[in-house]
Amino acid sequence: MGKYMFHATYTQSGLTGLLKEGGTRRRAALTQTIEGMGGRVEVLYYAFGEPDLYIIADLPDDATATAVSLTIGAAGALNIGVTVLVTPETVDEAIGKSVPYRPPGA
């Protein structure tokens, strides 16, 4: 499983729906979406300003996270993005790799 941070800003129609349903009902709906894809919501927070919403979730793979993001975005209530989160252990593993890279002009 990978860990992903979804960050979203409500559209006008999304805000109308949020005002109608409330925060806890929307949290339940979004949790159901993530769980329906084999994932788990670690945390969901609303925020002042943009983005309006943060979700940190575990999902099976990048394709699943992409499918969730595309489906939610296509519905038109949220402008959504997703960030792949990396553990400190993965950073340590990456540091140990030798990368054959030449900067431009070098």
C-alpha cells in the first residue's frame, strides 16, 4: 500500500453540497469512496483557505490513487490533486542509490 495526500478546493456547486450535507456526512462519503477502492483514510481535515480539504489515505497503488482523483475531479464538486507521500526509510533507500545523471551544460 502507498500513502497519498489528496488536497482539494471546493467549486461553487461543491460548497452548496457541503452546506447541505455538512462536514461529517461528506467525510463519511469520501471515506466510503477510499474504502471502496481497497484503501483506508488515515485522516481528513477541512482547512481555511485553499486547499479546503486534505485527506491522507493508504491505497493499493498509484493507479488506484489516480482513479480516485480522476473520478472525484470529474464529478465537478472539487478541484483535486494528489501527492504521493514517501517515508523516511524510502528516502534513506533512495540516498543509497547511484544515479547516472549529468546536469545540463556539464
